[in-house]
Amino acid sequence: MLSAPSVPIVRATLPAVGASLGAITELFYRRLFEEHPALLRNLFNRANQANGSQREALAGAVAAFATVLVERPGERPDAVLGRIAHKHASLGVTADQYTVVGRHLMGAVAEVLGDAVTPEVAAAWDEVYWLMANALIALEARLYARAQVDDGRVWREMEIAERTEESVDAASFVLRRPDGLPTGPFTPGQYVSVQVELPDGARQIRQYSLSAAPGHKTWRITVKRERSADGRLPEGEVSTWLHAHARPGHVLRVSLPFGDLVLPQNDSPLLLASAGIGVTPLLSMLEHLGDVSPHRRVTVVHADRSPAHHAHREEQAELAARLPHSTVHLWYEAGAQGVGGPRVQVREGRADVSALALSPDTTAYLCGPLPFMRAVRGGLLARGLSPAAVHYEVFGPDLWLSR
């Protein structure tokens, strides 16, 4: 909670700070990487820095956090930060790094806003930053403790046991421990970070959902090769490297599992809605439900460019068929004819949940491109689902708050 003197200052200056957050975060990252170039090479996603999405996500998170502090002071802002904490834990972020970040971020605020940043304004926004930073530090410490590791000690070597081409642009990799022991437990819907050394020596990190259920001796991730849509932005560095070079026997540096998209501990009906490679965390959930709760009522929705682009298409249908009270609804932009099966409805076009038979107490899980998730969420709220019952996972920077 903000101190009493800081509340009116932050409330009064929030519009100006919010309007300048784009410039502030751009300057912040430039100064941070000038002083610590290894952070850009070995921790931050270079592609997200190039396209500006990381700056936008940071600006949205800061603005949302500050708004909660001044508009809803009795509300714990941890919900805003939980997703960030899981991402940080998967990268091995430690408490000492927040001091460096805070120095550069507050320096950027002072430089962009100039004389408007009086000592009182600087102190108030420094308080905002450290409330946010300390909340994240505490959340991440609990995640590390739950994983039974020292802070930041999340990295392990994993060997590729199998590789399978799952669609025209996605491949799955089964990972095992080199010592032959079982991999650690995780919760369906969680992800791991994978770090690879690229030709220029940079060690870039990306997160990939675990696409099979817990309980196996191995983990599985599914990687879509990210291609440049317009030729102006670089293709996915890590996904391209994995598709070109990762083969059985290769050893990867992989984090412990993290992520807060997890199934509720009840028997409420479920909607698992995905688009593109967003199928992966929901595939793990679907397999898990077949193992532990086969009589759960589950509606599966998936949208894709075509059946050939639908990763794990046959596996998804087989897993759903293990649940006698499940239905599957597929939408393809092209090629929908002749595809389908028992309890599988296939349509052409974009996903539309308005006509689905959904109970008002349904809990929904969404994963896919942001426009898809916004459209599905809007359709679900229009159907009467509670906003609290709609959960989502974003691959990459979380731009939900900033838009």
C-alpha cells in the first residue's frame, strides 16, 4: 500500500507518466543494455526488444500496478504480478537484479519528464517501483521455495529423446534427464524455458509449454517455427535454431516448470479454447483430465489456418475421445472439408463461441494470439460467464494490460 503522502502525488502524475511510458521504457532499456549488454544477449528476448512488445508490456504492467495502488488501495496487486513472477522464475531472475532495473527505470522517468519530476514526485514513484519490485521478489521467492531450489537456480540439462514433426511448421521434442531418472513434477498448463547458444554466441531464452501431461518419465515441448510475416522483422531465433539443429541426443539447457494457468480443483465444466500453437498447454490439460477426471464435461475449441497447420490434431481428437462428455469444435481458415469425426464439429472461418452449449458455471482457459483470446473472451462474457472464470496464457510479452 502506498504511503499517505505518496497517494495524491501518484494520482496527480499518473496521467503524465502513463502518457510518457513508451518513451520512458524505450530509454530505460537502451540505458540498461548499454551498461549491461550481456542482459540483452543472454536474458532478454532480442526479438521482443526489436519489435517493441517488451517495452509495451512493461509500460502496461507499471501503469496497471500504479492504478491499483491509487484507485483500489485495499486490493492486493499480486494478481497483476503473478504472471510476471512465474516468467521471471523461469528465467532465474534474482532479487539483486531489481536494484539495477530500478536505477535505470527511475533515471529514465526523470530524464523523460524533466522538471516535472520534483524530489517529491521522484520519491513517490520510487515507492511505486519498490512496492512492485518487492511484491515480485516475494512471489518469486515463494516459487523458488516451492520448487525446492535456491533463488535463481532453476536450470537443468535435458537430453532430447525424440523429435516428431507435428504439423507443417511445428515439431515436438521429448526431453529426458541424462542420468535416466524421472523428470520432475509439474502442473498441466505450465511451461519451461529453453536456452540455446546461437551462431553469434548469444544465449537466447524462450518459453515453451509442456505439451504432454505429468506422470511420464519425460517432458515434451512443441515448438512452432516463427517466421517473419512481412520480411521486416527477424524470424524466431530460438525456434529456427531448434528446427534446424535439435535432434535426439542433443543436450539442451532447460528450466524447471513454471506458469499460473492451472486447472481448478473442482468438477465444474471446462472450456479449453486455443488457436495455432496455443494448443500446447491445453493439450497437457486434456490428457491430464483423461487420467484423473474422465467424466468431466469438457468443450474443446481450436482455430487454425488449416488442418495441416494444426499441431497434434489427431492426438487432440484422441484425447478428447477418452472423455465421454467432451465435444470438439474446430475452425479452419481453409481446408475444413472432409475433416472431423465422432463428437468433432469442423467449420470454416474464425472461431465463434456464441452458439456453443455452455453452462453458466463453465471455467474457460484460452491460449493463442491476443486477437483470438480477446474475441473468445468477449463472446464468453456475452454468454454470461464471469470474468473471473476466464483464464488465459500469452506466449511472449503480456500485452493484455497495455491494450
